[in-house]
Amino acid sequence: MRVTTYENWARVIHHLDDLHLVVEFTDEVGQPLPYGNAINVLKEKVPPDLRRIGSRFILRWNGILPEDSDSAEGLRQAVAESHEVIRLG
């Protein structure tokens, strides 16, 4: 698999269920980016004090491009490890 790592400013916009948060990418001042990307992030990847709606942080995440030789388990593991929260300031 090919993995590309990105870092974006992000804000919690919604609690999807007991396991996931919806996070949107923003600019440095907190305005949503024009292309409107929002992704689901496992709550366990976000520290408890940053899970409230409106919390901002930098999200380091991996774009994963599967290849024919990848196993399903390898892909599951890569996706499970694909998000990291970096606190602001």
C-alpha cells in the first residue's frame, strides 16, 4: 500500500455515534476550507478534552492507497492507525 501523510487544522463538528466524531478541515483561523472536507475519526484517537463540538486541533492523517498485494488485515491496521491529534499551542 502507498501511504501519504497530511496535516490539517481541524474542528469537531458532530458526534456521529458512540465511537466516531465528525471533523472538518479548517484554515488557521478556524474557517472551513472551501472544498468542505469532513471525515470520521475514532473518538479514542481524540483526547477527551478535545471531543466537544468546536474543539480545534491539528489532525495528522494518512491517505491510504491499497495495492493488489495488500491483505485485508494490513489495510484494517493501516486505517486504524491513520489519525493522530496534535494539540494547538
